Amino acid sequence: MSIAEPIALPRPDAAALVGLSDRELKRAIDDGEIRVRYRGRKCLVDYADLREWFDTLPAEPKRKDAA
């Protein structure tokens, strides 16, 4: 039996999966953008929530206003 997609990922693995540093992903978690669960002190990122959050990120970088 193989699992098509994980239920949760350790935070460093989740960060690597979306191409961010662990610190950047922690900031999104702390801001309430991504749900997590804890097993003892281990932070587990909900895979479905991570995917949903990723899908809301802009497709283009922010443009600086020409002032």
C-alpha cells in the first residue's frame, strides 16, 4: 500500500517542499496562515493546508512603485 500524499510534514521538510527557508515558513505559521499540529515538541505542518496556502501565493513578484 502506498500513500499518494502525506497527511503532515515536519516543518523543515514542508519549508523545503515549497522552496522557502524554515524561518520564512515559521513566520507564515506564526501569522496564522498555515495550520500545524504538535507531537511533543515536533511541529507537523498539515499537508493540505500547506498546499492551499501555497496556491494563494501570487504568481508574480510584488512590483515596487516607481516613485
